[in-house]
Amino acid sequence: MEEVVFFHRPSRTLILTDLIENFELHKVPDSYKFLVRLGGIVDPDGKTPFDLRVTFLGRKDLARQGFKQMLAWEPDKIILAHGRWYDRNGLAELRRAFRWLG
């Protein structure tokens, strides 16, 4: 699995597609709510979905390397392709969402 991340320096905005998903449950169709909960990607505790985390088994060092780069950018905002994005406290949200890296 490869993920491309974008960082817009002037606005300190990080743009992610699948590394963090943060679905607002009231906006999810009933038929998908079980899967969203199972994946652990329900707002306000959005994070990397379980199936994507599994792809890093034995390769968490690579995930940590990418995580450290995102931290170094010190994002203020994080825009997500899936779910509610973070309009402030981006650095804190990033740390929270990637706590699975241990």
C-alpha cells in the first residue's frame, strides 16, 4: 500500500486520503455503520482504518518514518478524503490518530 500526502505550507494544511478516516456516524448509511465501527474510523476518534493498518505489519518502521515527516511539517489543519476534517489542532489530531504506531 502506498499513500501520497500533500502539505500546503502557506496554510499549514495537510491533505490525506486514506491514512486517516473520520466518519460522522449520523452521515453514514445504516448499511455501512457496522463496517465503519469495525474499522475504528468513527468521529471524533478517526484514524487509519484497521484494514490499512494491517498492511503495515512487519513494516511499522516505514509508517513511523512517514508519520515523523508529517509531524515535522507541523500542520494546523488536516483535510481528509473520508469524513470530517480537522480545521485546527492538526498536530494534536495527527498524534492522536497515529497512536496505533505505539
